[in-house]
Amino acid sequence: MNIQSSSATTSPSSSTSQLSAAATPGPSSDCAGSNGTIYSSLFLNGLAGVVPSSAGLKFTKVCSTEQYGFNLALAYVSTFEACIELCASLNFWNQDRNCLGGAYKPIGGMPGNCWAHNVRNSMASTDFDSAVLIT
């Protein structure tokens, strides 16, 4: 009797993932129609907790302007309002007014198209829309 043994060898498979451009809508902005308007953060509705009186949660939209300074946060978002909410969230959770504004670049890509800043500097730029904290 002849007995044969066999052994199978398996190697770990590897996979990669990427965000699909078709899976998410492209970034958008409501500028220039909203230039100079006041945006009130969704945090003001109280659903995330008690609204700290010291938190800066209202911003003025300034279209075709790049707000820049010391970066507090960077994110990839799909709307201008979502970018403003990034800055508002920093102020809400820290109960302060440290985020003075943000810059949104709709044509920007990953890893980020939204910058939250604690310095108020600005310059004209057709690639950016910005929001400035109302003091």
C-alpha cells in the first residue's frame, strides 16, 4: 500500500481600498449667492449638549477669499457649510472662540479641502471661500 500525503500552503491575501470618486458627491459651495451672510452653527440647536455661552458659533461667509493662518484642523468635506461646522465644532467642544475662521477649497482633494484657523489673515482667491467668526 502506497500512502501519499499532501500539504497545501496558503499565503495571506492582501487587499487595498480606495475611495471611489463615483461613491461620493463632489464638493460644492453656495457662494457667491451667500457672500456676506451669517451662518449659525448646527451646534446652536443644543442636540450635542448644552451650548456654552463662550463658544463662537456664528460666522460670516466671505466668498472668493482665502482665510489662512495657524492650522487647527484639516478635513475633507463636501460642502462649505460642513467646513464652517469643523471650525464651530472646535469652539463648541473646547467651549471657546479659538477657531477664528476657516477656508474651503471646493476643487481641493484628499486629504483635505477645509482648514480651520486661529489667525485672521485673508487674501482674494477664486479657489477659496472662507468663513470668519463673528466677534
